Amino acid sequence: MSATSNPFDTESRNWRGRLAASVELMRALSRSSDPQEMYGLFSRRMDELFPVTRRLSLSRRGLRPPEYRVTRCSLWKDAANPWTEPERLPVHRGGVLAELLYADEPRLIPDLRLLDDDDPAVVYLAGQRSVLVIPHFEQGLAVNAIVLAREEPDAFSRDQLPDLVMLSNLFGRATQTLVLSQAVKGAFDAADFEMKAVADIQKALLPDAVPRVPGIDVAVDYRAAARAGGDYYDFFPLPGGKLGVLIADASGHGAPAAVLMAMTHSIAHTLPEADRARPHGLLTQLNAHLARRYTRPTGSFVTAFAAVFDPANHSLTYSSAGHAPPLVARADGTRATLNRAQKLPLGIKPTETYTEQTATFQPGDRVVLVTDGILEAANAAGDMFGTAGVGAALRPVCDAATDDLAALLATWAAHTAGVPTTDDRTVVVVRATGGEP
């Protein structure tokens, strides 16, 4: 470093040099991303500005009085890293260093008395006459302390003590903040890795392709707000050329919602085909299993909509468990919602039974099923997209389910432009073709 002025020399004529030295030190410290590296840089600079013959670092973190740990010592050639190798650091009990650390205040000893032979401090302070103790406070207690020593008596100026205490504590807080930030980053990276694994498992549970059923054209878009989410959709090819469709939205976000989604998937795929062939039967069985085993202790729930499309009879049968009613865009240009057969979300009441309704499903009709991530998404003014947004996005007539899907997603993206996505979103479009898909 080029700046050699002593920042502890408070003579007014030295202010420019003190400022330059302080700025250079702070700039160098700001570049450090490792606490051990930062400590080495600081201690080397302090050796230049404030030379001593002995320097110790003490800590009482995690210990009981009068225990303390020596975390650093200028006598050591092979210094351990106190943040990553605490097991290498000696723990002592009692003696003058314990008294100084647990005093919770700065101490200046101008002429150190003779130490008892069994005092742990003998190893560290032998031959030292002047001792200065600078506590590092956390929650008002001196959790750590720096001990500086010189061989001659009266070697430390009391006038320098306030600046030393302040500078040393500020540095201590900076290193502790860096340690905590690294710990947070490590925890975040680990959690993110686990969430990625959860997301991969979740995606493996979703259908890997849209079904190909004569008379039915299907398009799907699924996006999780984070790595994993609580949206779920599924298809069940059924006898007689029918197609079962299930869309669901688990309460909450992230891993808990993803786990609940996985439970719902597992239950749905272990039910007999007879239950999956009837929307009310599917929801009744899902609800019974979820409420009795999984959701009630946590207060979680799942909204769901189940439908069976029958292109041969030009009909669809549906049942809803608190889910947003799907929109039907008719071939003649009219619009309707499937808002009957509405009961409680899954997982709330074990004895809840679900009803079902039947509606027509003529060639050219489209049914659009969505989750709350679509409907409740707001624009910059706070206006939700809603069912009206879904209806406005659909064309009067379309030749493929993918056309409606693309139009809906484009309209939704324009509505939410500049607003972060906070919920998972799923869209399933089912279109009656009247022939081969």
C-alpha cells in the first residue's frame, strides 16, 4: 500500500494522510469476498500502522464462563480458520484472559502482573508488559476480543483507545456480516439444488405429451412460478373413445405445494378406472384420501376440476372442487362457464361428496381450463386478468386448440407486462373436432 500515514495520529496537520490511508484500506477490504482473506489484509495493515509484539483473538461463542477459545495468535505459524476449522482451536478455562474477555469492556493494563504458572495466558503473554483488550460486541456482550501486547510497560496511549475500539468493532461486524452472507448463500444454493430436484420429479409426474383421441384436440401450457409449484393437470384415456381431464391447484407455493401436488397425482393414478371415468367419483375419492391422511393437520387444500369428454355423444360431464369454472367458447360464437356442480376444495371435509353435471360439446366448441395463476395475475394498475381476460383472448373461431392457447398466453403476457409472476399457471384447451385430431 502506498499510504503510510498513521490514522491514529490525530494531529490536524495529518488529516490528508489519515484520510488517504483509511480510504485505501477500506477500498482493499471491500474487494475481499473471503473472511479469512479479509482478516489477513486487515491485520497486515494494522501491523504497519499499530505495531505490537503479540496479538491474540479470543472468542466465547458457544462456550460457558469462564471458558474461551483462542482463535488466532501471532505466535502460530499454521493458523487455523476459526470459521471452518473450530475443532483445531484450543479452548481454555479461567485465568487473566477469561477475566478480560468476560469483563465486557475495553481494558488497558499498563504493567501486567506476574501470571500464575497454571494460567493459560502464560503461553500467550509471556514476556509482555503492556496489554490492551478490545472487545467485539454482539447483542451487547463481548463475544470476541482482540488482545494486543507489547514488551515494554506503558506502551499504549489512552488517547488512541476510542479509535481502536471503534475501528476494530466495525471490522469485526464487517467480517461477521461476510460470514453470515456466505452461510446464507450456501443455504440458498443447497435449497435451490433441492428445489430443482423437486421440480424435476414434479415435471416427470405430468403427462409427457397431449393425448391423441379421435374427435378431441388438446393443447397445454404449464409454468411454475419458482422451481416447483402446486399446479397439476392430467389426462385419462377412457373406454369408448372418452377422455378424462383433471386440473388442480394445491394451496401455497414452492416445495409444500409441490409435495401436495405429487400426493394428488399418486392418489389419482392408484384409483380404479371406474372412479376416473366419473368426475364426481374421482373428486370424491381424491378428497377422502387427502383429507383423512394428508391435508387436515396442515390446513392445506387443493382446488380441482374434473371432466370427461365424450366426442361420440357430443357431451362433457364435469365436477368441481372449489376450482375456477372453465370457459366454454361455442362454435356459434356464444360463451358460457361450467359453473355448476361446485363443492368444497379437496382436503377440507373427509365426508364431502361431489356431484356432476353434463353439458353439450359440439364440433368447434372449446373448453379452456386454467389455474389461479392465470386468473389472478394483475397488471401494473392492479387489475386482475380474470375470466373476462380469458374470454377476450379467444378467437370467435379457431382451427386448432394450439391457436387458442397461443392467443391466450400472448394476451396474458401483454396484460402482466412488467409485473413479476408470483403464482404457478396452467392452461388446458380442449376442442371438439368432430373427427380425427
